[in-house]
Amino acid sequence: MAVPKSRVSRTRRDKRRSSHWKLTTPNVLTCSKCNAFRLPHRACVACGTYKDREVIAVKAED
């Protein structure tokens, strides 16, 4: 089993961990049919289309 030769200081440990919280924002695309914002590889919530086909039946707003 691996055992460290010497103790890692708090500063060195925290410097190593400092970048773990940074997340990248997801790409946001626009729907080709209704120009609403959507995530890639997912159906549009506004109109229910994916790759120019209707895959989700969306209720019409009154």
C-alpha cells in the first residue's frame, strides 16, 4: 500500500484542491424552429422538436 514519505502541508494541499470547484458552463444553443434556448442533444422544451422532428407533444398556451 502506498504511504507518503512526508506530510503534505495545508498550503500545498489547498493549492492542489483549489481548481476542483471550477465548473464549465454548458453550451447553450438556439432551436432552429422557434429560436428558444436549449441544451445540445436534448429536445426543445418550448416547441418539442429534436433534429427538426416533433418528439414531444407540447400544450398550446392560452
